[in-house]
Amino acid sequence: MPIILTGFMGVGKTTVGCILANKLGVPFVDMDLYIETCRGQTIAEIFEQIGESGFRLLEFQILTELLEAEENAALVISTGGGIVETAECRQLLAQHEKVFYLQDTFETSWQRINRGGPGNNDRPLVNANSKSQMAAKYERRIPLYEEASNYLLDVRQTDAHETAEVIRKMCETE
């Protein structure tokens, strides 16, 4: 059964996922990169072409494909931060045993998201929304992540390696 990482953008899902997959010796899929590869377009280009609702449908299709493929039984997946926006994705995630919600403060995530400075961001929702609008998205999504996940990991006091190790140990005991 795949290990799935969810959480707000900038929380470290990709970094933790890559480290975890390496520790477990299994493949790692960053869903945003996977979607970009499949479509031959950046997330920003996809948003521009089909809008957020079209992207969310595509995200659901890709998640379904990844979770149904037998060869993906041993796999670590990091989802996009907005995957919980659609009820279908939340329901699909909730059906799996190893869904980890990585939670950090909005301020820490915001700092990570904006490391390149204003206007240097490849995240369409960040470019289209103010900091206060993104903070509202963060707050609104908290119960959605909780609904879709089996485990909540507060990553405020741990680095990516420690978080990956915690997840590895939790999966070992099941």
C-alpha cells in the first residue's frame, strides 16, 4: 500500500517524500512533477489552460491512476497542496491506510514558498492570491487534510530527515 503525504504547499512533502522513499528503497512520485511530465506543461501552464477546476479533475484522475496500479503498491507519493479541495480526492485518500498530513505553521510555509522573492514563484495560486488570501486557504484546508488523512504529523520541531524517520517507523509497526 502506498505511503501518501499531504499538507499545505511549502510544508516539505516533496523533501520528506524523497528522503522516505530512499530510506525504504521504493519509488517516489511527486504528483505535481508527475502531472507536468504527463502533460508536457508546467502546473502554471495547466492552470492557465484549464483553470483550477480542470486541474483538480486532472489531479483526481492521476491520483486514481497511481493508487490503482498494482506496481505502485510500494511507493511514496507527495500530493499537491490543494488535492484536498475536491471531495472525490479526499474520499480516495481516506480509503488508504497510510496517509500522512504534514502540518507546519502558515508563516513557515509562506516563507518557504516565497524564497525566490515576489514574482519569482511557479505556483499559480500564490501568484493569484495575496498573503492573507493564502492564509485563509491554509486555515480552510486544515479540516480537509484531517478528513483525508490517517495521521497528523506536526513538523514544526523536526527537520525533513527526522519526519521521514518517524513515518518509516510508524509504517514498520503496522
